[in-house]
Amino acid sequence: MAKVAFIGLGVMGYPMAGFLASRGGHDVTVYNRTTAKAEAWAKEYDGSFALTPQEAVEGCDVVFACVGNDNDLRSVTTGENGAFHGMKAGAIFVDHTTASAQVARELDEAARAGGFSFLDAPVSGGQAGAENGVLTVMIGGEEDIFNRAKPFIDCFAKFAGLMGPVGAGQQTKMVNQICIAGLVQGLSEAIHFAQKSGLDVEKAISAVRGGAAQSWQMENRWETMRDGEFEHGFAVDWMRKDLKICLEAADEVGARLPVTALVDQFYSEVQGMGGNRWDTSSLIARLNNADKK
């Protein structure tokens, strides 16, 4: 058993912290901006909660964070009462936020100056993956630090791999989001076309799902997309945040992402329909909405 902390108890962080306590058997202290949620977590998992990130990390061997964006991350790390002001020498800070590679490198530099280590470790698998403890974790950092942190990460992950130096974890998550953007748009167009053509969508999907068109999105979202149900996953607002990171990173490295840029604009249209909190499969709603104009 180790003393660990978890900062950020959203739909991902709450169950991830829970697995550190229940599956890992660790002594877990949590922090959340809404203290009531931290209190509820501590009661549910027989852990502790703190009123600031700095207080939460005191004496901890490993600290985890999963917050919203770059600015949120800076706030809970290097900001006033941030975690970096309380990290002990030799500890490891593992960041599961989907953020920029730039902020990862910035925090790695700050961690080194403070005598502790940093890993950028964004996750994939969504809320269901977090709740079932089967996330995919893409990690950037030094190999020996990764090896020390991996047994902790394995408490809530089905896969945790070292992608390269700090920043590589975030870049790999960008690869993931770029793939998803194109896949969901393609599946949306396919289902929309089938519906407009008078096909039985279930029969059409059954015919193609075992071949080259198969994907996780097809297996898990075609029915809800057909039925116009978009309450099952990662929100459009968060996807747009991620795609903005992807497009900015592409400019930095000279990569061309024309489809990603187009799909980002399609998600903007979904937001304009009031779909900010719909899941990413709601791209089909934009196509169907055009029929009503």
C-alpha cells in the first residue's frame, strides 16, 4: 500500500481514484473543486479528502490528476495552493488530462526543478472505460519513472504503454482523436445514406460490420445514432477542445489535417443546434437536421 492522491473527480477521475483504493488497496486522498464531491468520494471509498491540491499531495508517493484543460492543469499544479508546491522529493506526478504537449513539457520542467518526476498520461475509453477500470493510457516520460508508476496505473487500465519522452503521451492521444473524428463522420454519413435510401439500417450494418468497415464506433454506436440518442459518451464540447489541440499541434509540426479541420467545424454546427453535451456520435444529427431546413 502506498500513499497516493488524485486531483479532479469528474466522470473519469472519480472512478479512477476509486480503483486506486478498491483494486489497488492504496491510501488515497482526493481533491476536487467541488468539495462535496470529494467528501462523497471519501465516504464511498473510505479515503480522505483535502481542501487544496497542495494539501492533498503532502507525503504522497504518486499523485494523479485528471482535469479539464491546460489552464485547469496549471491551476492545480503550479497555481496558488497547487500540487507542485507540496510534492515530496522523488515522488511522481501522473497527469491524465487531455492537454497540449506544450503544457506537459512545461510541467515536466517545473517538476524537475522541484525534485520530483512528471508523466503525461492521457486516457482513452471514455466514462464506461473509467467505470469498468479498462482504460487505455498513453504515456510520455522516462522509462524508469514509467515502470515505477505503471503498477498504480494498472489499477484502472487495461493497457498502459510508454510512447516516448514527455509530450508523446499527449501526441498519441491526438492521433486517437484524429482517428475518431474521421470515423464518426464516415459512420454518420453511412447511416444517413442508408436511411435516405430506404434501407434497413440494422441489415446494412450487419452486412458490413465484419469487413473492412468495422470499427469500435460502428459496434457501439450505430444503434444509438440511428435512433438519435446521444447521451452515451464523450461530449461535443470536450471533443472540440481536443480537436483544437490537435489542429494547433499540427500547425507546429507541419502536418496537414484537412478532414479533422472539417469535422471540427461540423461539431461547431452541432453545438449551434444545442448539442454541446451530446456525445461525439451526434455528428449524424447535423446531417438529419439539414433535412428539416
